[in-house]
Amino acid sequence: MSSTFVMAGGGTGGHVIPALAVARDLRARGHAVRFIGTRRGMEAKLVPAEDFPVEWIEIGGLKRVGLRQTLSTLAELPWSVWQAARMLDRAKPAAVFSTGGFVAGPVLLAALWKRLPVVVMEPNAVPGFTHRRLGRWIARALVSFPETERWFPKGRAEVAGMPVREEFFSIAPKPRGKSLTILITGGSQGSRALNQAVEESWRLWKFPVRWLHQTGAADFEGLRARFRESKMEGEITAFLDDMPRAFAEADLVISRSGMGTVSELAAAGKPSILVPLPTASDQHQLRNAEAFEKAGAARLIQQSELTGARLAEEVTKLATTPGLLEGMGAAARAFARPGAAQRAADVLEALAERR
């Protein structure tokens, strides 16, 4: 039987892309799917491009935003909850699905007010603000780390992983060549801290290194010119169009530790050095990196400690210890959960059938 589901989650691509993966699976099963978002978030670009209906509310963030933004958000909250409630009344969904972000707060409050079942997908080791505050009332939580289950009522959480493109799961273990291939990515916008540390390290290597470096647009031109002068081997680009190919070529990945990145590292089974974004809300990138390091899948370097010398030292330890990179890759792959989008769709369908 066909049902309607409402998706809430936005702000960043890390929130919107998983929701879209679940929405596509639900649509393929014959269900209707609608989104609620804000015009300021990535959902404003990504959701219409996939031909899903979307309605807009106005709400800002509450974490690390300063007093003025906090007061503005609190003032907007009653109106945005009322707006979301009206949207839910019109859509008549069987359930609401959330991937977090500041848009999720009003929608989940409205859904709980309307006594609609709520399913959340929480890929971070420590749940975001909305999921943490409302977790006791949700019907089901789909998480990526076993330790995340403790934030939700007993029996209502399961380790399901996060939707990741199938190309990452099909990446085979890579035998190391003459050069150690290192992929650097600070996300689509790049990371100045990573870029600077990598550039500082160019003169320090005592063995062949090949770089695949996604710099982001802001630092690209200057870094490209200096990279050519350095005579280092590799490829430096503002944006990597084919990230699965870059992962397949890499022996080691140096990156931030957002939920999308760590899920891709797990799916590909790649060892990594993780440098959490220090301004990430609720320190979720730090907690993700800590979970990977604890499992033996990654090394963690705080941004405040990141230098070219530290980077070269850590990479050298990993590259010169027999079997260490391979073991880290295997530990990363233990976090992988294929079929996360399908599992979320299964859970939503089961709730719809009960109603």
C-alpha cells in the first residue's frame, strides 16, 4: 500500500544527501515523499534537482551561533513549529524521517505534537542537538556507531550505517606501489589548515610520496603554482569530480571527520589520519575521529597540533610499520554497513503498516 513520508534534515550536504538516498528508495517502492527545509540550506539546491516536492520554513541554528542568532532562533521557533504542523496536516504522512540539522527541530516537535512516528538517522558518534534532545520520544534510531545507541531508549536503536554510494563499497584493497599515494580532502570547500600543513610537509619526505589533493577553490591557484615548483608527484585540484576513483588510488586518506567522510572511509576500507573541524557543532567530528581511532581505523590529530612536521611524522610511522595501513583499512571497513538507505525505508514502511 502506498504511503506518504516527510523528510526533515538540512543545512549541509551531509544532512541532505542521506535523506535523498532514503527518499529515492521510498519513491522506487511506490511511496510519496515530501521534504521540509529552509531556503538557506543545501536542501534548497539538492532537493528540487531530484524532483521531490519541498516546503520551506524559517529557522536558524542554536549551537555556536552567538547571542543574537540564538535569540532570533528562539523567537522563530514557535512560528516554525506551527508552520511545520500545518505542512504535516496537509501531507498526512505515515511517518517523519530526520537526518538532523537545524530544520529538523521544528519538524520533529510538530510531528511529536501530532503523534506521528519519528525515525532518525544519526551517523555521528554523539547525536546532534535535535536528536539528542528529542531522542527519548522517537520511534526508531538508525545509528552508525554502537556507542551511539546509549543516547536513545533501549531497544529503539540499531546500527544501520549511513547511505554511501555503491562505488565506495566496491573499492578493492590496493597493493602499495613505489610511491605512497595520499589523498587530501577537506571537503568540497577545502580546508586551509590541511592545505597549509601539507604544503609545509613537501620538503620533509624521505620516501616517494604521490599526492591527490582537493584544495577547495579559495587556495587552489596559489597552491597549484607552488606545487609545480616543488616537483612533487601527483595531482592538485580545486575539486575532485570522481571521489571513488581517488579513494581507490589512495593508500592513505588525510581528511576532516564529518559524517559523510567517515562513512566513505568505512565503505572503502581506507586507513586515515583525521583532523576534526574544531568548530563543528557538539564536537561531533572529534567524537567520530575518536571512535575511528579507538577501533584502530585512523589516527587523530587535533587541528591545534597540525603542522607539516607532525603530518610527515605520523605518515612515516604508518607507512614504515609492516601491515599497519592494511590493518587500519580492515578496521575501517568493519564500520561499513551496506544497504543503509534500504534499511531506513524498511523501518519507515513497517511503521506505516502498523498505522
